[in-house]
Amino acid sequence: MNLQPAELTSMNTALETMCTAEPVLADAFAAFTAAAGRLEFSYQQLQSEVTRLREELEERNVALTVSLAENEKMRLALGRILDALPCGVIVLEPGERVGFVNPEAQRLLECSGKNVAESENVRTLLARWRKSAEMLANDDQEFCVTTNGKKRWLAVRSAGMVEAGLGQEKNGAASRQAVLILRDTTMQREMEQEREEARRLIALAELSSVLAHEIRNPLGSMELLTELLMGSAEVGSEAKQWVEHLQAGIRSLSVTVNNVLRMHTMGGPVLVPLQLAAVLREATNFVTPLAEQAGITLALQENLGETEIAANGGELRQVILNLALNALRHTGAGGRILVRAELDGAHVHAPQAVAIEIRDSGCGILPEHLPLVFDAGFSTGNSSPGLGLAVCRKIVQQHHGSISVDSEVGKGTTFRMEFPIL
């Protein structure tokens, strides 16, 4: 091949240029290779870091799952504890919004459902709590609410908290959290009232006993003087009628005084063998002037003979007098009272017993009053302190006997007693 001089010159120039560029390309290739190696190493490090982070994330996810499960378990356990607490719990959120009310609090405040915060008792309790003096931790205050138509007393203990990150506003109300603990103190209140009533009754009983003792002595003297007047030949017939009225009043007052003393006397009477017929005659004769003054016929029927029971004569006479006077108060003029006694072989507590009945033709007792007639203080009128029948039951029980009542409104009443004979 024949080359022209000009072509030879170009080729030589190109060869010289290639020879000069080879070191530059080699250096560039070497730099590229080094950069690629560093990039690959960085990529491997990045993969390792990603793998480590993935493993750490998985571990933390597992730990978070376990923590959430434990929190849920703790939440359920706390919920069961709050539900089972014997006291009420109300949680107030910031702003004193009701956040939680446990079942016992719902029962105490008579509220249920989703709108417990709108319950009248809840709103009333919170309103009174806000108006009360600032409550300190472990400090109880009592409030009264009405549930099921009855008053209920609640002791409320407050534990206040301030939620972190919230600023204090006026009185701290908007940022305050509180837990209210409610306890039902109604029974304690009622017991305190009962104790106070018992102390009052004891004081009244002591005063009544003192007065009765002070009255009984002059009353006995007055009764003796009236008997002397009745036996005096100097007293005319008209005056004797006045004396009879005076005797009737004294005897009625004497029975009342003895009832007061007997009602508040501690211990039981001494029981001795006693002929019952004699006691019945004495008690009937004592009441006869009162019956005559009221225009009522009083009669005694008995066939006991020398039948004896274990009794205290004075106590047993008091029973007959109380029952007879009770019949007189509820029987109008022209009525009849019968004291009847007989042996009763059907007595359940002994082979044989004696039964005593006091029957009247009076107004009778209302059916709703029958269960109350033997309660101390119960009376259907203002003329009686309501102790006579209570004393009767007490004495009869101390004599190992029983007493019952049967009545029909408008037809009369019968009191029946049974005592075991000796």
C-alpha cells in the first residue's frame, strides 16, 4: 500500500497521541475501580446495618407486643378490682369531668348506663363537693343523697392530682384530676341515732322511775285516807260518793305509777306457789269502783279452787289490773267486762295449765294495730302512756306463760293468758 506523505504524517501524529493518552486512561480506570470497590464496601455495610436495624425493630416489636399484652392484662385486672371494690370510685378528669364510675358508686348513687355523669345524684354530689371546703387527701366529708326514696349518707374521700404539662388556671379546676372514694355510712348514722335515742330513753326511764317512786308514797297515804273516810260514820252518803270517785282516780293513778316502775325494773320477780283464785278476786275488787263509776258491768267467773301456779302476787295483780283498765278505756257505758279463768288441759308447754281471759264488749282493735298492742309506747289514745300491755307481756313471760289477743272491730276484745300449774 502506498501512502502519501501527508497520510503518513497524520498516522504518526495519531500514534503519538495514543501513546500519550494510555497513562491517562489507565489512571482513570484505576480510580474508577477504586471508587467501585469503596461503593461496594459501603453497600455491604449498609446491608449489614439494615439487617441489624431490622432485627432490632423485630425485637422491639415483640417487646412492644408483650408490653401491650401486659398492659391490657393489667387494665383488665384493674377493671375487675375496681368493679369488685366494696366502696364507690369516681374518677374526675381535668375540668372535673366524670371519667369513670365503678358499679358500687353507681349503686350508691342510683345511676347506671352511659350517661352516669348526667345522673341527678352524681351532679348533686359533685356540686356539694365543689362548694365544700377544700378536701385534703385522706380526709372524709359526709354528704346526704336520696336513693329509692330514702336518705343515704356517704363518706367521700378525695385524692387530688395535677396532670403534667397543663398550666394552672383559676383555682386549678381545669387542670385538676381527682379520685373520689365513696363509702356508705348510713348504717353507722342510724346506729348513732339509735344509741342517742337509747341514751335518751335511759335518761327518761331513770327520771320516770324517780318520779314514780316519789309519787307512790304520797299516793299510798291518799289511798289509806280515802279508805278511812269511807269507813267513817261522820261522812254522809253524798260525801261518800265523792270519796268513791277519789278512790277510783287514786287507784287508776296507782296502776300507772306501778307500770312505770315495773317497765324499768331490771331482773325478774321471785316466784312462789300462789293460789290464783285469790289474786283474781283481789284484782277484780280493786277495779270494781272504776267500772261502777264508768257505768260498766265487771264480773269474775272462775272454778280454779285451790289451783296454784308459780307466781309473784303483786306482779300478777298488776297484769290483771292493766288488762281490766285497758278494757275500761275502750268500753262505753252500759258495756260488760268478764274476767274468766279455768283449767286448760290442752296447753302445749305443760300437762295442764290455767287459762285466764279478759273479755270486753268495747270498740275492738283495728287489724293493723293488733301486732303493735304489746309494744311499749303504743297507744291509740292520749289517755294512756302505752305501757300497760307491754308490762303485761313482760310479766307473763317472766312467769313462763303466754299472752295473746283476739279482737273484732265493733264487737270487743279478748286477752288470753296461759300459765303452767304446779
